[in-house]
Amino acid sequence: MSKKRMAIYFFSVLPIIMVSLVYQKLPTLVPMQWEASGGVRYGDKWQLYIIAGLCLVMGIFMPLVPKIDPRKKNYEKFFLAYENIILMIVIFMAAIMAISLSESLNPGRISIPRVVSGGVGFLFVFLGNMMPKVKSNFFTGVRTPWALSSEMVWNKTQRLGGKVFFFAGLIMILCAWFFPISAMPYIIGCIMCVIVLYPTIMSYIWYKDEAKILEK
């Protein structure tokens, strides 16, 4: 087992360990969701185990994906990038759990909307750097029907998706620290629309252009 795979498993189980270590000290109700307006939604503290369990499931399932993907041979071409993506995701989830526990024990010390928005921005920047390395598969990357139907369209879509994720992440980081918290839901909404729609539309256009060339 590689050191990176061991790190993936460690950060996958870390949220459960963190919750277990402080469970007795936690109040009966803990914050579960923070609104940009300043409101907080609370839930029973046992629900933290469900959230922590999602990280464990992610850490166990994602390394197994190459074994069940019909295009599993392609993973050999970007396996290092794929493991980096898994590792970054479970680290991000563990960090979110640590922030949630800190806020449960010492409310008000952290501006959760700003920190989480900035953290998502860093995650997007990282994914943007990894995405152009991803080869055709059914689980990772911008998986439009047109990209999955053509290697050329797939590669162009991933390169575009990487740029979109990278710059979207930078915008989120800047906005998280310099814009009013109340504006973040609208900013994030606009960013998500661009991330989803722009690569999807361009993927379709590239597919149609390739089809016209092949017809000639």
C-alpha cells in the first residue's frame, strides 16, 4: 500500500476519530448549517457521525472506482492525479468536520461562511489543475454524453473545465474575504451555473463540429 493510499484512509477515518474524542464534551444540539444572514440550524450531536461516515465511505469507495469503471484501463494514464483528487477531497471533508467541532465547542470564534467558501475555492483551484490530466471515464471529470462519446471532445472539455474550476476557485477565495457575507450565496450560485453550463454547452458544440467533419 502506497503512502498516499495510507494518507487517504487516514483522513477518511479522521472525522470519526475527532467526533469520538470530543463527543462527551459536545452540547446536545450542535450547529449543522450556517446561513449567510447569520442564522444557524442545529441538530442532534449524533448526526455528526453520519457526516463523518460520509467521509469514510468516500475514502473507501473512490479508490475502488477504477475496478468497476467500464473504462478502467484509462485510469492507468491518470492514476496519480486521481489519487491526488481523492486525497484532497477527504482532507477537505476532515477540515470541515474540524471546523464544525470547533464551532460546536467554542461558538463564534470562526466566520464559517467565509472559511468554508474560501476552502471550497481552494478545492476548486486544485481540481482545476488536476482536471486536464483526467482521461475518459464514467466517474471523474466533466462527464457529458458528448465528451464520453469522443476522446477529442473529452480532452477539450476537461481542459476547459480545468480553467473554469481554477478561475472560479480564485474568485470564490477573493469574494470570501473581501465581499459581504450576505452576497456569497448569489456569488456561489452564479459561479456554479458557469461551472455546470459553460463546459456542457461547449462539449455539445465540439461534438457537433466533430460530427460534421466526419460526415464530409
